Amino acid sequence: FSSLELTQHFLARIDRLDAKLNSFITVTHESALANARSADALRAQGNAGVLTGIPIAHKDIFCTEGVKTSAGSKMLDNFISPYNATVVAQANAAGLVMLGKTNMDEFAMGSSNESSFYGATHNPWALNRVPGGSSGGSAAAVAADLAPFATATDTGGSIRQPAAFCGLTGLKPTYGRVSRFGMIAYASSLDQGGPIARSAEDCAYLLQVMAGHDAKDSTSVDHPTEDYVAGITTTTNPDKPLQGLRIGLPHQYIKDGLDADVKARVLDALKVLEDLGATLVEINLTTSDAAIPAYYLIAPSEASSNLSRYDGVRFGHRCENPKDLMDLYTRSRTEGFGDEVQRRILIGTYALSEGYYDAYYLKAQKVRRLIQNDFLKAFEQCDVIAGPTAPTAAYAIGAKQDPVAMYLGDIYTIAVNLAGLPAISAPVGFDTSYSGHDNCAPLPVGLQLIGPYWSESKLLSIIHQYQ
Ligand code: GLN
């Protein structure tokens, strides 16, 4: 195929199917076709890289020069970014052709994509179900074959959980592996970009483009990147490619509240990994219950600070006819931010305020360190840690009205961000208990593997052997 044919193919699918899915906020037809033509010209000159001319979708949290960048919020509905995020610049440099910008929970706050100003995204496996969040648009687009792969971000599970809900592979890299420059900030000490794709191999190709040190992001780490693609294709022992690998299974992960089908699929997948040569070790992660409370203090605290820049003055939504400065701030922010974002700003402002800081924010930071130490201790006994990505498969749109019920669904993903570790989610079969009672198709289930710092290649390789 030429890049033009490929790009036209995906644009036509978006035009035909996305009215039902709502996975894109913006589709960049014209620039995509123009870039595809340029990619074909480069190919004709013999000047093409391996990804030159391959289409991609970017989560609408990454700034794209000259293209609306909304972060799923009314606040940025009128924002045309004047510059590219580093991730986008790197994708362009690799010759990838942007199809458009994908739907997401507002400012990446959510687990279901329902908090988007642009409306919920529908799960392609069952249209009445959520695709997960906050990168639900990226996941739904890839799952419905509207794009071959997509960029995403993960502050507390937003790459892995939508990948799990949509039957895809998603990788959250080590904190600092992927530049946050031009990635609209939610909780800066937790946010990390990464790929969502159909396989570990495709994730490796995209990570190769996204990873690397960036002087424009002070939290980007100057740690050598690996050849992620070469890394997953080398195996020394084809019969037992995972010989010697110790997989830790925390007994805290297999407990009440975990859906029976999800548990069964995860345990089945672990058996397959054992057949491939791995050994299972039971481990103890004593801090696992502390992750949700610590995260839901730290993330809103950082968000309340990051979102103070949306003041109605410099950019973004501005209310009509403000009476005075206070009225301008108040009404612009009240109109521009949705309910969940306002809830997080209130929680964060409260937790950081004088008299409460020590009791909440500081305490949460101490718990964060204990969680990190807990993982580091566990990695003395095993090479990777396995478990479910989410306690259930995708739920119905509208089913989780209570914010706390929504937060509890992040139980398996958020500790990883608090510790800054890399983790991958991969599809391991289906939850079939849903079919039957609401005429819904079987829903995908995800296995999560968590690795030590900088173990992206290892995580991709293990999943590649499984796939
Ligand atoms: N669900 C979590 C939250 O709402 C994580 C979201 C994310 O990773 N961006 O904060």
C-alpha cells in the first residue's frame, strides 16, 4: 500500500464509523492526506524510515501545532496550540501521519471517558459500554481499526485500563522515559505518555518513537533508550522463551471484589506464561490498599496547582462581560471546567491548604514512599509482578455515578504511577458472564505486568512471547 491509500482507508473508516463511537474530537483529513503524499514521495526517493507514512492518532492531551488541542475540556475548546508536544514532533520526524486527536476524560481525570466535554466514547466491543479512560478515545479508535495505533497518557492507569477494556496492549513507561513537554499537565509527578496498540510488537515500534531524553522537560531522565523492536524479537530458547523468569503474584491482587471471569482469565494467562518457562512466586504487597487514598490526594493536589493557569486571561475559555477580575476568574473557570475537574480542584486545594497540608498531602507523600519501597522489596523476589489490570471488564455507560466507586476501579493501576514504575496491559481472553444478561458481546480482559525501572523491553518481550 502507499501511505496515501492507507491514510484514505483509515479516514474513510473514521468517517463511516466514528459517529457511533465518538473516539475522535478532531479529524485532520487534509493535513493527513498531504502528509501521506509527502511520505510516499520520501519512500519513492528511498528516504523512508520503517514507520514513514504509517497513520497514527494522538490523544487530545498532546499539543499539536495549528490543530485544536482540547484535553477533552470546554476550557480548551477554542485552543489551537502554537507548538507541538515533543512526542508529536518525534512522531512527525519518524514520518507518522496524524489522522486526528482522540477523545479523553476532561484533563485526563476519569476512568471511563464519560467526563469528556465532547461526550462519552463508546466501546467498540459493546456500544453501551465504556472504553475505559482517560485514554478511551485512543483505545476505542485502535480497537475499531480507525487507526493502527495511538499515543496515550497514564497518570493512574489511563493507558492500561482502556487497553484492557478494549482488548489492546498498552504500555505505561517508567516515569521520565517519555517527554511531558507539550503534554497538558494533570498530575506532573505521575503523568507519563505511552503507546496503545494491537500488540506488544506494535507498542515497541511506537515506544521507539516516543521514548528519549528531552531537555525541554526537566523531569525527563537522561537514561539510554533501548532498541525496543529488536529487544522483543530476540529469544535464546524458542521452546521455553521465558525460562528463568520469576513472576510475582501478590496475594492482595486476587481478592474479593475481583470479578470471577477476570480472575479466571488472568490465572489462565499465568499458566500459559508458566508453560513458556516462567515460574510463579507468591509475593506480599502490604501497601496495596493504601494506593487509592494516597493517589486521590496527591493527583488532585497537583491538578489544583496545574489547572490554576486556566484563568480566562491568557488562553482558553473566557466568560462574557466580566464585571471585575474576580468575576472573570470565577465565571470562566465555573463555565470552562466540568464537574469532575471542579471536584478535583476542590479536593486538591483543600489538601494543600494551611493547617491541612501535614495531615493530608504530606501524609500521602509518605505513604507514596512506602508503596515504592514495597515494590522495590518485591523485586528482590521476582522479575515482574502480575495481576489483573482492572477488577472488572468494561461496565455500562452511566453505571458508575458515584465518583468513589469509579476511583476504586483504579486499584491495580495507580500504585505503579506512585512508584514511577513501568507496566503493561495485554489482552488475555474474555469475560463471558456478561453475554446473555444484556445481549452484550464477550468483553476483553487485561493482564497487567509491572516491572522494575527501565524494564520496558522486558515487559514488551514477555507479552510478545505470550502473543
Ligand atoms: N482514573 C484515574 C484518575 O481519574 C487515572 C486517570 C489517568 O491515568 N489519567 O485520576
